[in-house]
Amino acid sequence: MSVAGLSCPGCGSSNIVDDDLYSQPQLVCVDCGSVVSEGALANDPVGGSDISYSRTTAVTKKPCMNLIKGLQRLRAICRTLRVRSEIEDLSQVHYNRAYQHESFIKVSLQKKEILAGCCVLMSCRLLSWPITMGTISCLLDADPMVVCAVYQEMVKILNTEAPMFNITDVMEAHSQEYKISSLHVPEELAENPNDLTKRAVALVELAADSWIVTGRKPIPIMMASVFLAWQSLKPTKIRLKFSLDKFCRFAKVNKNKPALKRISEIKEVLCKLGKEIPWLREAVTPDNVVQQVEDILTHRYALLRRALRTHEDTLLAECQASSQDSRTSEFVDQSPKTSSVEECEPDCKRAEHSGDKDSCTEPEPHSDMGTQKCQDPATNWGKRVLFAPPCVLHAKKRRVEQPELKDITGDEDISDSEIDSYIRTPQEARNFSLMQKMLYSSEGEKSLGGQL
């Protein structure tokens, strides 16, 4: 049987047949007798069998290109943050483990880059290297919410628990970003970084005691603390005139807009404590409270207890005054010329004449008050305490569910009072007929005048 598609390498003839004479099949040229091929190798394709890349040994020899790029990005982040070599090695181990998981193997390149930053963040926290998630988001130029979601997913997949850091742990690194040493600014504006960090940490601790830190981003609070610490260390006229914008410009840092609000909140707390200083005679205001920061921070625990005690005494005095006023008003209301029993007697007599004895009921003086209390919205308890979380002081107004409007079909029941409103009274009927007569008479006079 001839085989199509083959030619003899010796004579070039295409007359090739299968020769099954021997135990091993052979392809033989009929014209010259040359053996074209023999054995089982004749049925194999040229160049060997087709094997997928995932089944070859090349997978273990050379990693994926995206994995290589992710590790390069991870090492670049570690070089930027200048972390220790142990943190870099641990970050690479976490990245290799997380990258092979099905949740991260088939995602976008941006998410894989964020994964590298999250591995660095978790390794820094595990090895007590303070760093914030906002710093990682800034290095990756990514949305902090996306970074937070990837970080939580990675922690769940790797089954590790990274310890949470305290805002005071990163104050030293944050304070070093401000170029306000004697090498960068004039002597009257320069400050020792160690003294600046110590004062800023004390202000952050005070802010944490007064609920300012709760639920807030750390960068604005740290910037506000550094600014107030710089002003309070040497409260000269030059420093007190500096605004946050001008301070950030000469310190060569980017201004954070929420830091202005954090400064006002910290000053408000300082004013509440500064009023309790016994040796201070002048009034404490946000304009001059910076000069008293050192005394306030030195005795802050005693001043906190004293401020809370003073606030409780003020609330107690107001409560007693309001209760006394309410008693006075109740006494005035309960001493009219006619008592409630005398007012009820005419109603009872009127009911007896009409035959309805149950209509004479006792008045309920407290029913309207109870209804009014139920209708009044709940007051914000944050207004009654000296320090409260921001979510309580500035609580969001809840939407009041409006009743759904029903479609009017015309088949609805009409109440008797509504029907009575459509019926004219006798006086209204007379006025209407009189108006019609006057209208007809005026129209008739106009028509006659037009004919003449």
C-alpha cells in the first residue's frame, strides 16, 4: 500500500509502500528499494511531541513575568522607605505566597502592584517598623479604600494577624519630614527635632484623650500637632503670626487641608483646660492659648479632672435651676380662679341634659406633655458632655421616611366632614344668587348700550 505525501531521499520517487515482512513495519521505496523510515518513530511528528508550558520543567526554572515585575516593584518600595533587609525578605515571602492564590493570580496589574505594597505594610507592622497605610497609598498612587480592601483580603488569605500601630509610634518619622532645623531655616525659626517630636506626641496624646483622634485620618492630626508644637516651644511674635500654609511652605511639606480643622479642635480643647489653671488671671482664648501649652501639657491629667468636675457642677446647677423654674410654672398654672372640678361641672350638666353620661370625664393634664415628648426628636447627648467623639458632636441627620403617596382612582371613601365642606350654607347660597343677578344685570346693560 503506497503512502501519499512521502518521497524517497535517494531517487526522489513518490512510490513508497508499507513493508510488513518483518516484525518491525517499514516504509520502502519500490523503485530503488531504499528504506525511507522504520520503527515506531515514523508515526511521531517532526520535532517531538507537543507539551503545554505548564507541564514542562521550565515553569519551575523561570517564574512568571508579572511575578518578576511585582517583586521588582516591591523591592523599589522597600528602597524608598529604607527598611531593613529582614523586612524586604519577609515581604517577598508574603508576596510569593499571596501571588499564587486564586484571588490574586487572575487580577489586574494595578491590583498586583497594590498587593506588593500591602505585603510591605504587613511586614513592617510584624517587625515593629511604624508605617501608615496612607504612606503606601501615596507611593503606589492608589485609592486608600482600594489599598485597604486588598490588605484585608491578603491578611485573610495568608491567615496572619498584623499588630495595629499607634499614632504616637509614627510621630518621630513624621516629624523628621519637616525641614525646620538650623541647617534649613533661620535660627529664630529653627527647632530641635527631638524636642519637636516630644511636644507633638504630647499634643497627640491629649487629642486622643479628648476623642479628637477617634475615627480620623492620622496625617492631618500629626500635622496639626507638629505645627502647634513648633509654635508653643518658642511662642514669639514671629511664630505666632505664621499660618499653616506658610509653615508648610518653609518646612517643605505638602499642606493637608483637614489639618486646619484639627488645629481649631485641639485649640478648643486647650482652651477648656487652660481655663482651669489656677494661677492664670487673663481669659484663655484660641489666640493666646498657644503660650500656655507647656503648662497645660505638664498638668494635663489634673486639669482634665478639674475641667470635668467643673462641667458636671455646671450641669447640676442648670438642672436644679430648670427644675425650680418648672415647679414655679406648675404652681402658677394650678392656681386659676376656677378649678378643674368647677370647669368639669358644666360639661357634666350639659351631658346629663343630652343623655350622654359618659362624656363627663376627668381631664388628663399630662397627656399633651407625653405626646410632645414622644414627638420631639432625641437630643444629641454629645452637647451635654465636655468631650465627645466627632461622630456624636457632628451626627448626620437621619432621613425621615415619608409616607408613600397612593394613587387617586376616584373610588376612595369621602368623609362626612369633607362632604359638608362642599355644601353651601344658606348665607353662601344667598350671596351666590345675588352675585349672579348682579352679573346678569351688568351684562344686559352693556348689550343695550352697544345697540344704541
